[in-house]
Amino acid sequence: MANDFLFGLSEAEQAALFAGVSAPRAKAGRTAEDAGWRPDTKLTSFAEFPALKQLRMEMAVAESAGILNPYFQCHAGLAKATTVIGGEEFLNFSTYDYLDLNGHPEITAAVSEAARRYGTSASASRVVSGERPPHRALELALAANYSSEDAVAFVSGHATNVSVIGKLFGPEDIIFHDALAHNSIVVGAQLSGAKRISYPHNDCKALEDLLRRHRPNAKRCLIVTEGVFSMDGNVVDLPGLLALKKAWGAFLMVDEAHALGVLGATGRGTAEHLGVNPAEVDIWMGTLSKTCCGCGGYIASKAELVELIKFTSPGFVYSVGMSPVLAVASFKALEIMNREPERVAKLQAVSHEFVRYAKEKGLDTGLAEGYAVVPVMLGSSIVAGRVAAKLHQAHVNVMPIIYPVVEEGAARLRFFLSAAHSFEHVHRAVDLTAEAVAVVAEESKDGGGL
């Protein structure tokens, strides 16, 4: 029979199916044939996008208020404890180079050899023909770091969270994320279609109340958080979350982007810092652009989850494989981190000193515990912009974090510390920041406004 390929359907069902395909569709709304319809030319111009108009208005307001636009400045050479912008040297607190490994001669040599052997591109998705030996070497090293069965590396850290969370969970599930969780976590939860609930920052009691109310109505449940919070520099209550995960039948995912190389005596991250068995966490996620001085993201977990991700996660399957050069760089960085724990100790020492000295100088460091990320809380976005401009004039490179990246009233300067920094660097930056804050406050009293 002609329709034998429709196995499992009766003849009547087949006829109904084909009738549905061939039936004419009802008109929905106006069509191009309707008299008088013309496209609105404003809706075919990028210049008319409301978001662009809003952006340009905000930039004009900032310029009129004397706020420097610090974004997209070009740095010449390596951005270490100091950096060169526009031919001038700046003290630099806007680098993810936590362990002072970017540009390390061993990494540079390994990368050069990898480029000679594999080229600079994997040239295809790893599922088809982009797989190279450095990929698996890196993934096995990452798995070992978390005592996990396996790991998988993505070309983008942001895409790792979006693609993995979006793939694993669906409309019947529920996702609880910390109120200060990274944008990629929120976007991944939105993409999944699961019910998404934000719980008060690092508050396990509030999360428990939410679990009690909502968990019984969902199929699967995910609790997702950061190890070191990227805007505040404090550490997650991992033991508290593990207790809730077990009590309420949830998966627990921890984003280690700012924790790997930062926490623990040897830099292995949040679990080492808090004395927790890393195998108790279901999904470890992290990025390779910071301690590992490369680019991309990773998941470390059970072998079956990694298998599922490698064959079904859109951000992995439909993307070119990570450049072998970057995989080699991150592998070598992990190797050096494990070999030289003194780098981790140096980073922690300068970070603790920054927080201590900043408080001594009357600066508000918010929730920071002294682990690589330290905010100086200023409240107003305009104040944060003006203080950043004053520091730029004093040749200190630090970024203002303003609304809508953080909620209005929570604007800040975000200082990234590195093992490349010295106590002298820290003291000079804090002194100049305290001076700039005082000057801006005085200018505001004199009529400069906020």
C-alpha cells in the first residue's frame, strides 16, 4: 500500500492525517493583499530600536554628568597587575588572571606546540570531526579536580549554563536559583520552561520555606548557585544547600567560575574550602577564562550526565569544538595550579588585605570575604561612575557596576585581585579610592548633584 510507511495508524487515521495536512488554513490577521497595508519603515531600521535609543540616552546623560565611559578600552599587551591603555600604564583591577598565569612561559610554549600540531581551530563540532586529544586531556583533568566521573568542555562559559540548564529541565520541573545568580543561570532557567523561583541571597532558611511550598508540585528539581558570587565576593553556604538537596530530592548545581583557583588550600574550589566531599554535588560548572586563562566553560559530573550533554546539549552539539590551543592552555594552567599552591595563597593574602585595609579606610566592601572579588559599595550609579572616572585620572583601572547589572541603589566598583598584585598595589588602590569617594561626595554637596 502507498501509505504503509505510516505504520501503527489505521486507514481512517491515515485519511484524517492527510486531510489535516491538505486542508486550507484560515486567515490570521491582515495579509499583504489587504488594501492599504504598508510596512512601517521605522520597524525596519535598527536605529529605531527602543533599546538603542535608551542606551544612547543613558550615555548622553552620563557624559553630561562628567562620567567617563570606561568600556571597550583597548589594552596593549598582557593585562596583569598593571596594564597599558592609550600608551599609559595603569594599576589594573579588571583582570580575571587570578593566579597570575596568563602569559606564563610554560603555557605559551605548550600553546605554540599545539598550534603547530593542531592549528588554531577544531574546524568542526566535536560530535562529527572536531575531536582532538587536548579536549579529553582537559576534561579528565577537570573531572579529577572535582572527584567526578567525567567532564565536558564548551566553547563559552555563558552558553554552558544556558545550554545545560535549558536542556536538562522542562515545564514539569522547578528551578530554584540564588537571587544574585549570574545572568547565564537565569537565562538557562528561563529557556528550560521550568517554573523558576529566585530565593533570597544565600538564605537556606528562606529556600527551605520555598521548597516546602513548591517542591511537591514539580517532577524534577534543581537548586543552582555560585561558589564565589561574581558581584559580591562572598562564598555560598554549600553545607546548607546540600542538606536541602537531600531532604527535598533536588539536584544541586554550583557555578565555580570565580571559585576555581580562588578557594581552598590548593585552589580546587568551594568543596575544598568548606571541607565538603565534591561528589555530593550533582553538577559542577565553571569557566576557563579566569584561573585557567583560556576561554570556555565546563561541566563535571556523573558519566551518564556528561554522555547526555555531549550528544544532546545544543550549545555543545551545534557549536564548533573548543580550539585545541585553548584546551592546552587551560590544561597547563590547571597543572601549574596543582603544582604551585603558593599562587593560591598569594591571591588569598592580597584579597584579604584589600578587604581589611578598605574597611580601615572607611570603605564599604559589602559581603566580600576576601576571595578575588571585592566590591566597594557606592549606592548611586552616578556616584560609582564619577568615582571610577576619578580613579581613571589617577591611572587606576577598575570598572563601575551599575544598574541594571545590579539593582538601583547597589552600584559599586568591582575590584578583581590577582596573585600578580602586591600589598603595595592594594594599599595604593584603596588610598586613591577613598580619596576619590571623598572628592565626589564633596562635589555633590557643592551642587554637583547625584
